[in-house]
Amino acid sequence: MEGDFAASNEAPGASLLSVHAVPPATMPLHLHACVAVASSAPAVASLLPVPSLAPATSPAPSRRCCSRQLVSTPARDLALRESSSVAHVDASTTVTSRPVVSRLVLRGDDATSSSPRTRRSAANVATLPCLALFTLALGCGAPPTGVRAEPGSLVFTPAAERLELRLMNHGEAPVPLTRIRFDTRTPDWAAFSIENREYPREIAAGGAVSLRLRVDRDHFDRAGASRSGSARLLFAAGEAPQIVELRYEVPDLASDLRRAAIRTAMMLALVALAWASTRRTRLTWTTWLPVLAVLALFPFGPGLCLGGVGRSLSLADVEQCAAGRGGVPLALVAVGEGWLLYLLALVLAGLGRLLDRAALARRLASRDLALAAAFAGPLLAFGTLDPRRLVGEQAAGLVGGAAIPPAWGIFVQPIAAAVALAVAAAPPTGRLERLAFAAAFVACFLGGGGLPAATLAGTGHGLVLFIGAVVAAAKIAAVVWFVQRLHASPTGSRARAALFFLERAAMPLAIANLLVTSAYALLR
């Protein structure tokens, strides 16, 4: 005969623990594994939270694997305690009379719902990956096929009189090139010329050829005034005619002043915010200087093409826009040696802290100098100080043409990355400093807003920029979280010991890494 018993906490409002006993001979095979945990049911129950419960209603009897479920009520609890056929189980008693299968049934409002704060936290955690997956799904476009000109249109300026046009063959068969000429129906076709001695006649499968074009500046500077002009380059790739737009643009002083005024206003607003915070908080200029440098130099995207937001653009098109020809760079301060300014800001902040004789100030000064030496590693390894080009260099594969693993700075310069993380996790570090460090770490060590093996060819330019912004924000949040976890590692743990070693040896390790990287760059 099947036996059943129920036990509940005697405290008012305690959660109900229902335990149903079934002889081993009659239990299903998939329940035999649960027999061993029957004796530990009180211990498991003691680990569960005990919420306040509303009066529960009795469920319908079930003959699936047990006779019935008992729901705790005051009258039934008293009857069960007085009955000799039912054993009372509490946290100090272990059932050993027969093997049983235990099942925990938690009743009450908290069994199916949580607090509003918990629900909001779960929703926020679930929103980030869903948003990333949604944006990546939108970015899955059809890759280009056939012969494609990169960039799709050439923009000449007085500072860029010679440009290169690459004809890429994305097909699996060679394609002949014929009838390369300028369209004589355009008014300024005579101002452009091709400097190649011989025109290419064929493009290999998956290969590319180049055409070097030049513009005659004097053609547009007549009577003491400069004007803009356009023309078209025509050629045939196989049997398909192709057209490449050629434009000559003179500098627009009003537009340049407008853009410079907007960027200057934003920088002045950041400086004013920093000055106000130093007056009202304990933050000093040595804290704000590296933060402002990161905010000014961080590349929020490769470049914005004003006339191609809804079109699919190649990397050459975006590079042309980032250079200021037909677009704008996505950075407050777009200078070719931008990261040099960030390293200079770290060094100045460290030297400024050395003026204070306090031990804490000297520790922070050594941290700033160690960070400067660590961030110099990827800059030296990739051979560029341009923030935008540094992110672009990390988009390639680390080994051959494979996209995984990517050529991120964390793989190219692992020692520098470890030193930077250890120094940033060392106390004391404020939230603002961690955020600025995370942004610089993402740009120098994690490839900015790029993802490995993520093909966005054929996707609209605006959507590509949005996906890159989402990915960059997710990376920055992940670095901030990881640094906080390292900062909160318990004393005596292996992580804390490793952090202590890296912090103490940060400067020697960073300098040794720079020497090895320099020697490798010279011998390569």
C-alpha cells in the first residue's frame, strides 16, 4: 500500500514542503535517480527562501506517481501530528524508514512572481542580448557579387588631386575589362585623366585591379574663383556596363566652420562639466584630463557618409567619408595622432599627482604611468596612433585569412592587456575613471565596435553604424563589469594574488613588453 506524508514549517506563513513516498518497485525508471536525495530533503528545504504565503487551495488528487497531495492547513497539520500513520518531518529529522522520492512544492504568491526590482533587473539583463541579436539579424545582408568599384564614387578636393579606384571581382570566374573611358557627355570630363600606362584587361576571380586617377585643379580655378564639377568613368566588366561618378569639391568654408563650432561647443561643455565637478566634488583635474581625452578621441564609428545612409557602402567608401570627402569622421576630435594625446594626458595626470606628497597620490600617479605604458603596446604593435585606423587594423584575422581569432589587441598584446586590467581594478578607482578606461580598452584591445566573423556586406550604411554603436556599448559595459568583479575579488584568492603581482610589477612588465614589441617590429 502506498504511503504518503506531508511536512510543513510550523512558523506562521511558512512555505509548504510536500513529500510523497512511493515504493521503489512501483516508481518509474527516470525517478530512481531521485531516491538518493530523499534523505537530504530537509537540508534542501533549509536552503530555500521562506516567503510569506497566502492561503492555498487544495489541488486535485493525482494518481500519476503518488496517492495525493496534502495542503497544509491548521486543522490538517494538527491531525497529521496526532496520527500515528504519518511521520512529521522537520529540519532536524531525516527519513530513513524506506526509500522515498521527494518532491518540493512551494506554494504562495512568491512562487510565481518576484519583486518589481527583480523583474526590472531580469528585463534589463535580457534586453541587451536581445537588442544585439536583433541588430545583427537586421544587418545580415546579401554579399556583393560580380565586379564592384570601391569606392563607388571618387571625391577629389584641392588636397586630394590623385586617388586610386579599385575594381573588385567578387565572383568565382575571371572577368574581362573593356571600353575604359570617360563619358564625353559630362561637362568636366576633360579635367580628369588616368595615369596607368596600361589599362588592366582582366580581373581574376576574387582579385582586384587599380586605376590611378588625377584631376586638373586649374580646370576649376579660373578667373580667380574655384568651382565644383563632376564627370563619369565608364567601363565594361564582361558584358555588364559600369559607371563610377567623379566629383571635384571645393572647400565649403561655411560648412567647415559650422562643424568646427559644434565640436568646439561640445568640448567646451565637457570642460565646463569637469570644472564644475572639481568645484563641488573631490575630483581634480588629474582625474578629468584622461576622461576628457577619451571622450574626445573615442571613434564612435568608422565615418558617416552624409549621402549614403540608406545604401550599402564598401570600406573604401567609408574611409573616404572619414577623411572628410563626402562625409565626416565620427569623433569629437579627429586627428591622426589622437592616441598620442591620450598617452600625454595620462602622463600629465601622473606627474600632477606626484606633486602631492600623500601615499595615495603617489599610488595613483604610478597607476596612470603604468596605464600609459600599457596602452602604448598596441599602438606600437599596429603601427598607428590614429584611433579610427587602430580599430580598422583589428578587423582582420590573427592567423592567415581566418576571421577567428580576430587580430584584437588583447590577442596581439596579452601582457599589456593584463597589466591594464590589473591596474584599473586596483583600488581606489571611481566609476567615471572605470568608464573612461573601458572605452579606451575597447578601442585599443577589443576592436571597437567590430565583431569577428560578422559579415555586414550588403547592409545599409546607417544600420551598420547603429550595430557598431550597440556592439561598442556592450563591450564597454562588459569591461566595466569585469573590472568591478576583479576589484571585488576576495582577499586571499588566486585572482587577488594575481592582481597584486601585476599591480606591483606593472611598470616593469609594460616597459619590457614595449621593448619586445619594438624589437619584433624592427626585425619583421
